Amino acid sequence: MTREKMSDLSYVNHPVPKVDSESLVTGKAVYTNDLAPSDCLIVKIVRSPYAHALIKEIDTARACAVPGIECVLTYKDCPDKRFTLAGQTYPEPSPYDRLILDQRMRFVGDAAAIVAGVSEEAVRKAMKLVRIKYEVLEPVLDFRKAKDNPVLVHPEDNWRSLCSVGADNKRNLCAHDECGEGDIDAVIASCDYVVDRVYHTKANQQAMMETFRTYTYLDAYGRLNVVSSTQVPFHVRRILANALDIPKHRVRVIKPRIGGGFGAKQTSVSEIYPAIVTWKTGRPAKIIFTREEALTASSPRHEMELHVRVGADKDGRIRGIDLHTLSNTGAFGEHGPTTVGLSGHKSIPLYGKTDAFRFTYDVVYTNVMSAGAYRGYGATQGIFAVESAVNELAEKMGMDPTVLREKNLVREGQVMPAYYNERTDSCALDRCLARAKEMIGWDRKYPFYECGNGKVRGVGVAMAMQGSGISHVDTGSVAIKMNDDGFYSLMVGATDMGTGCDTILAQMAAECLECSMEDIVVHGVDTDISPYDTGSYASSTTYVTGMAVVKTCEKLRGKICSVGAGYLGCQAEDVQFDGVNVTNLKNGESISRKEIGNKVMCFSNEALSASEAFSSPTSPPPFMAGIAEVEIDKETGEVEMVDYAAVVDCGTVVNPALARVQVEGGIAQGIGMALFEDIVYNEKGKNYSNSFMQYKIPSRLDVGRIRVEFESSYEPTGPFGAKSIGEIVINTPSPAIANAVQNAAGVIIRELPITAEKVYMGMMEKKKE
Amino acid sequence: MEIRFILNQKQVAVDAAPDAVLMNVLRDLGCKSVKCGCETTNCGLCTVWIDGKSRLSCSVLAAGVAGREVTTLEGVEEEAAEFGRFLAEEGAEQCGFCSPGFIMNVLAMVKEFEERDAASGSGVWDIEEIKEYLAGNLCRCTGYMGQLRAIQNYMAERRGAAEGREMKEVQA
């Protein structure tokens, strides 16, 4: 693709409103629970009160006798073939360690029985009458002691790992790997300055406003139809076929509008329950997770402990980074083997002048809620650790942390050994950092300034990268057909979860086909109809599916030209299509798109449609710099957000309004992670963070001001030069805010969240010194 | 028990249990804009108006609105669409799941502030005041900045339109 002049673009790089905005702002019934038939059976789950237990007896007779109860299912009713709920391309790296219902309970909240009935009241009543006798077992709750613990989370023999990820269920190990380049120990030993620290990030909830939900029914062909709030419809089809042990052709998955995902819905959290009810009873069924369930039996971010060693020479060249990550996948291995990889592969390559690096990791099973995918997908945790270590290194060297970064940051054209030796063909990280410094007034404010009222303000910095899809894996396909009057149907398998991908893909199509947005109708995902797409995750849609749109449009334009030439009685080489007319350049005769669209519906042997797929051997990273300004109350240690300057290089910005909101939203989530959000368990493994009373996500009073700008590079392999935006945006707040606290109060917090208590205690320690 | 109230300017009578929650009753009556996000009165998604004031319909018994006037987004569709255009211009409706409750509270706020301004003659709206008014409306997608830009643009246009009307009146 040639490099376009941005000013020549009509739709790409313009803030086009979302194609579904009107129905969303007027509250139309477009979400899963709005669409579910009113006669759906209500499905609810009886959950384990123990972190680790075996069901010795389960008696459902009294529950079944409650009027209105259709069925009560236990592990005895479910296939004994293990599968994973992770929405990943087959063969999934996540181990096959699940059953729909299992005899072994692996966390407080694990599913023990499924109850389905005609009303909420009947089901609630029946749930209380399911009699379960548990043999309570000792749980593994400390992830630092999980590996090779005599207590096994998955002792079963039919556990299986499909990919070589270093998993071993007899060691509580979900994954293990080591990689590196150069002699890291020798390099670190010869460095003038070395920082050797351990950082701890907690599990976090995506907390999308719409909880997990699904309804299911059998259609006229006896097939299982599944309408679900999911990011991965095609993977859900496979997961349900695996779970129910039925052929894939018996399953159809439809994605309506989704009330947010952030990765949570890249795991098939809710689908299996109504699916088995409908499959067994033939009746429509739905499950709506309560917020409590969504906070206690879902798919949060992996807790990680990260040991970083980083060394530099006396001039400030960072010569080596050594990272070991211990990741807690909880009771099941969804996304365990893959998230951990990003903790090193998306943090170490930020520094472009190293002589050596090493990255090793273990992922362990424990008896807490299973982790999953959350925006950033391990990069967030790794970047908190590596960026915090670099900030500590700067302090040790007496150097401004932005200056240390300017000396070392990765630049365009460099090969990144820790990023699979990919070369950065597009990188404006240097400009991002320079602009963020200007926006915040770094040189004026660094490291801190007194406010005079017992409060002090400090600034802190961090950088980040992510990928654009999974190289060699993610596949997006697109189909476009022309209809009567020449309007187009754009069929995508990528799942708009509120982010606006239906819109930006339509923008690209309108650009390529030189038509207006109104000429394109977008069809959401239906696995029976939509072309295959891995789904919306791994920051893939703009880059991967976007390229599929560009390829499909090129093909369709060729067809339009040839069909138009046929009607004009000339050769296809002689015509030109300008989006409205096909014109014979030799005699000026033309036929309109509208006429072509109508003509092909009569006595035609040519279908005016095209479908193309795209997959990439590389995953071009977007880059960004974030600078936080915080105010600290010296009496209480309370940290308040004042300002956040974020500058992002996502290549060409396809839709400036939607991209800006992605950045602002990601930073607000990152602020939540940095300052408030924490999943707290008691000593028996009970999750205390089970409502928005305990699990506090930021309100509009908690985020300060968030300012966003773009410094675009041009990615030659992306559609119109674009890279991804969705995930990178959550990665800078934790390390930047920690650094601002470090600069303002002299206190270094290495375990998130950065609460007032931790800062206060740190200030007290410092006073003693 | 039978409960009679006015829903979106129409008299309705529903048969509901004494412990039925207003939110569920409204959804059953077809007001699908009313959403549930938390069950603990933290999120603001279920905001409706009772006698013109914003209330969380998840924490009001249906029996409590007997004889009163309930308004959901379906009842103010035109105003919602008008403000919604500003929201969409910023891309700040995003997933849209919190939009109905948020928009109900924005419209209530604008009405309240404009009435206050009309009484006092002043017209300066403090951003902090706006943020505090809407603090109970959580949003996980936008980071709130785009919502604030939409509100400011919407209010500026309303003020412009009002001033325009005054100008015309003066000219006339």
C-alpha cells in the first residue's frame, strides 16, 4: 500500500461518530438481556464456599421438587472431557483443565451445581435446597509457595496441555519458559549501577458495566443457538462444542451489542451454563451474572511478582535487563501461559541499547479465582516492574528519569532482540516522550513542588509498548457484497465491544470504495454468516481486520470494474471506478454503481462480492509515554491525581475521537489499578472484594485531568499506516504514578495499589532514617 | 398487588409483588433502557426520574411510586438524542451500557442548573460542580473526559440558542 497524504483522506483519520451511536444514546434494546425471550429459563449457579474441597454427596431431590424448577445439574450430568474457557486460536496454549461442573472445588465461588427454572424466585429457593456434603481440603493460597507444593490444584489424570508451554499439573505449574540473549550475569556484574528489586501487581477486575451474560435456544434445525456478550464468538463455538462434547456444526454463536469487555469476555465465562441447560432440556435459557459473581467467579488480571535486575554504565546506558516473573493463574489456566510472556516481551524491548537480556517465568495454579485476559495482558504488569526499576535506577544515578530514557529508548529502524527480533518500522517513542514532557511542564515541575498547605505535588514518568495482533496467529477475514442501488454490506467477524470497530472498519471501507458511510451497512458477528475472525483481543482489530478490509475492497473494486466494463461493452483495463461511476476512459461512457447494483440482480452470472483474509508475520508495537502529576497529603499519605499527559504513537489515527477515548479510558482504568483496585482474600480464600462497595473503580472525581495527544508514525504493513490502540493505554499509569509518588514524597511503593496507608508508612520510615 | 403510576406521561397499572424493585418492573414494562450494573447503588446505570428528580430505580420499591410520575430514557427520547449527538461526537458513548442512566442524570442536572440560573440571573457553571453532580454515574470505558467535553459543548449550544432567542426578541 502506498503512503497516503492524510489530508486526502475522506473518512480515515476523521472523528466519525459510531455507526450504532443513535441506538445507544437513546437506550434501545440492543444488548443480550434486552433481546432474550421472556420465556427463558433462569439459570443460576450454586457455588462452593470452600477454596479446595471434594463433593462427597450431592442431593438435588428437594431442589428439583420446587415448583417451576426445570432441572438441577451436577458434575454427574456433565461430560468428563476437559477443555479450556480461554478464547484463543486452536490449539490453545491454555491447558484443558475444566469441566462444566467438577467434583473438585478449586476456589470459593467455583460452580458446584446448575439450577434452572421458570422464575428467579423458584431458582433462588431451589438453590438453597441443593444439599452438598464437601470433604474440605487444604488450599494453596500463597502463589509463592504453589510450585511443587504437595497440595495439587489439578491432580486429575485427564488434565492436558495442547502446546509445549512447560506446564506440569503434578507441580502446580501452568507454564514455564526461559529466554535471553548475551551473558546477562556478566553484563550486570560489570555495570556501574545496578538496581535489583521485586515488584508485586495484584489481580484486577475489568469491571465492564455489563456483567457476563448469555442466552441460548434451539432453532428449527435443532442446533444450539447462543446469543452472548462475548469478544470471541468463533472461539465460543469451539469451546461449547468441546464442553458439551458435540460437533461444532451443532453450535451457532451471535454477538449483539456488548456493554464493555476489556478482555474479560475473551474467556467464555458464562456461556457453558445456559448452553448445557438448553441442550439437556430443549428450552431457552439465560444466565445473567450478578455483579457479585462477576467480581468473584470471573477472569481478572493475573497477579504477578516480578524480580527485575537492571544495570547501566556510568554514562547512563542501560546495558542489561534481567526479569523473572511469577504469575498466579488461580484455579484454572485460562490465558496463564500467554499473558506472562508479555510481561517481558513488551517491557524489555523499550530499551534499545542493551548488551544482554534474560526473561524467565513460572505460572502457577492456586486456589483462588481463575485469572484471564485484561487489557494489557501481562504487559501492564511487566511494564510496572521494568519502568519502576528504571525510575529507581535514575534516582540511584542522580539522573532525571526522562533523560535516562532519552538516552536509551528504542528508536525507529532498530531490531528488538527481546521482541522476537522484530524491527520497529514505525516508532515515534522519542517524540512521544518529548511532547509529554512539554505538556506537563516537566522541566519546571520535576521532581516536586510544595503547595504550601501540607501538600506536595510530584511528577513521574513511564513508557509503554504493546503489539498489534498476535503474529503468525491472528486471522481476520472480511466479506463485502454489493446490493441493489449499489449499497454495500460489510460483514466482519471482529467483535465491536463498544470500542467502535464496526465504525472504524466501515470508515476504512468507505475510504477504499470512495463512498459515503451511509452506503455501507455493517453486520455484527454471527458465526453462521460472518467470515472467520479470531475475535477482538490482543489489539488486533484495527491492524489485522483493518488490513482484511483494505484487501477485500481492492478485490471488490476489481470486480466492479470488470462487471461495469461488461455492461459498457469494453475491456476492464479501459475503465476506471471512482466510487460512483464506472467510466470507459476511451469514450467517456459510464455506468453508475447504482445501476450496476440493480443490474447484477437480473440475468447475472457474477456475484458482486469479495472476501479476503489477513494475518501478519509481525506485530508492530504502538508506543506511548505517560507523565503523571499527583498531589500528596503529607499528613495522611493520600495520593490525588492532578494531571496526566499521555502521548501515543498508534501509527495513523483512524478515528481521532474514538482513539482519544480509548486512551482516556485506558488511563482511567490504569489509575484505578495504581491507586484503588485490589482483590482481597481472607486466610481461607474467601474473596472480600465482591461488590463495588469494596472493589472501588474510579469515579469522575478520582481521575484528575487526563490529556491526550498523538505523535503518529506510519506503519507500512498496517491499513493506512495504522497500528493498535486498545491495550497499550493502560500500561503507563501504575509506574508513572509510582514514580510521581517517589519524586514527591521520596517513598517507593513496589506493591500495587498505592494506598494512602502505604505512602504514609513509607513517609514515617523515611522520617526515622 | 396492583400499582398505578404514570410512566413516561402514560397511566400504567401493574400487578407486582410487594417486594418488587422498580428497576425490574420498569424493564418488564418494556423500558429496556434501564440497566443494572451493580446491585449495590454504586453505579448509577438504573437512574430514572421520580417526579422529575433522579433516583436509582434499583433501590426503590415499585410500590413506592404508586400515584407518582416515573420517567425513563424512553420518555425523553428527543432530548436524549439531542444530547446524545454531542456524546457521539466525542466518541464518549462507547459501549453505551451506562449511557441511559448517565443521560438521565445529565438532563436532570441541566434542567436544575438552568432553572437555578433563571432564578439567580447567573450563568457560570463550575466544572467541579458538574463532576460532583454526576459522581454517582460510573463509566468504565471513557475515563469521563469525553463525557465532560460533550456536556460542555451541549450546554454551550443551549446557552447560545437561548441568547439567540433573546437577540431575536430584542430585534423584534
